[in-house]
Amino acid sequence: MAKSIIKQKSYDFALQVINLCAKLKDEKHFEIATQLLRSGTSIGANVEEALAGQSKKDFFAKMCIASKEARETNYWLRLLRDSGILQKDYVSEFIQMSEELIKILTSIVKTGYEKTKN
């Protein structure tokens, strides 16, 4: 079985998000930490579910959810950056990682849409 790049990248990203959220909670930013933790770890969870999908339709539906979660995560990260809660340089790395996930997932979803359309 071929190694799944999105599986590994989303897992690595989730680990990074967990550490970031622990830092946010230490600084008493509980609400945004909770939201970011949920969406940031949900990306990989949905990718895992997609890889065990019962059908192509199921696979692409889960990948679509993962894409939405990646976009939500990117939103929370931009809020952290623009609100000044965290330093821009620090958050920018997370934003870049989330944007890479969004690009990969968008490509997977578009490919799936095209295949199911025909």
C-alpha cells in the first residue's frame, strides 16, 4: 500500500496543534484553544476515516469534511495572528502548514468530484 502523504501531514499537524493549544491554555486562552484543538485534530481524524471508507463516495465525503476542518483551523490561526495573542512569526508557520493541507485536500476533493461526475 502506498504511503499517504495527507495522512502523515495531517497527523504531524495535529501533534503541532496539540502543543500550541497547551501553550494557549497555559496563557488562559481556553475558548480559542478548544476550538483550534477540535478543528486542528479533526483534519487527520477525517482523513483516517476516509482511508477506511466503504466506497469512493464515502472516501470523498470524508476528505471534504477534512478540507472544511482545515479551513476552520486556518481561520482560528489567523485570528490568533491578527489579534496579537501570539507572535505573527510563530503563528505564520502554523498558517503555512494549514494552507498546505488545504491545497492537498482541495486537490483530492476536486479530483473526487470530477471522478464521481462522470
